Amino acid sequence: MAKKTNKTSHVLNLLSGAEEQDVEVKREEEPKIQIVNQNEEDSIAEGVQQLLEEELMQEERALQLPEEPEQTEAEQAEPVPVEKEPQYKEPQYVMVNVMEKLVDEKLDYYMNRFDVCGCSRCRADVKAYALTHMESKYVVMDKGGVSAFLNFYSKKFSGEVMSHLAKACMRVNEEPRH
């Protein structure tokens, strides 16, 4: 239903035969508007606004002017080239051999379990033997997302990594090359 305005209510009162006294009583019941001294409120608002502007200016100055050591006159005369940073930074991608990362994670565990010598030569031999007999799995990803992918692939290829590392440990244990 449409909102009743003063004109609408007046016309309805005329049509219904309502007396003018009822209308006057209704007008007296309406809330009265009080005028507040605006000078007091304005001065408070202006004070708050000035304080906020001062704080903002101080923060901007602090961000814009990092502390720099004083320069000599010769250094001040030479213009310093300013490198502009690109507005959009491209994500840095890395290429990862997932199998190599998984072998690296499990290498120490299996070498200890099969009592293989822990020297750098035997470690390299076990790793090389295992990786040579496994199919490589290369992926390209963001630098930050490497651990999430490795967690996924470690569950998927855990059996294959285990069997090839076990074979490599037994082989190196039988014929160490040091």
C-alpha cells in the first residue's frame, strides 16, 4: 500500500467527513524538532578531523621517507637511478622431479634399515640406482606449492619408491664402491 502523505490524509479526512479538530490533534502529536547548537558539534567534528589528518600525514611521511644516511655533496650532485618495480610480479615457477624429491625424503630411512654405509659415495650410489630404475615424473609449479604436491605424490608413489630404494640398498650393500 502506498505511503500516506499529509495531502493524502487531508483528502481522506475531507472525504470521510472527519473534523478539522482531529487533524489538528494529530499534528500536535507529531514529534517536535529541536535545533542543536551546530557550532559546538562542528568544532568537535573539526577537531577530530584535524587529529585524523595529522595522524595520516605522519604515517605517510614514515612510509615515504625511510631513514637514509646523509650523503656528501658529491653524492648529492649525481642523480641516483631509481629502479621501478613492476606492478605485477609474475609467480616464480620451478621444475621438480617428484621421484627425486620422494627418494631424497626416504633415503636415510631405508639406508639405516638395510645397514648400508652412510658415506657420501654410498648415498649417491643408492640414490642413483633407485632413480635409474624408476620412471621420472617432472612437474612445474609455484615455489610455494611444492610441499603440497609432494604430499600428494608421496602417497601415490610410496610403494614404487619403497621397492626401488630397497633394491638399491641391497645392491650397494652387496658391492660397495668405496
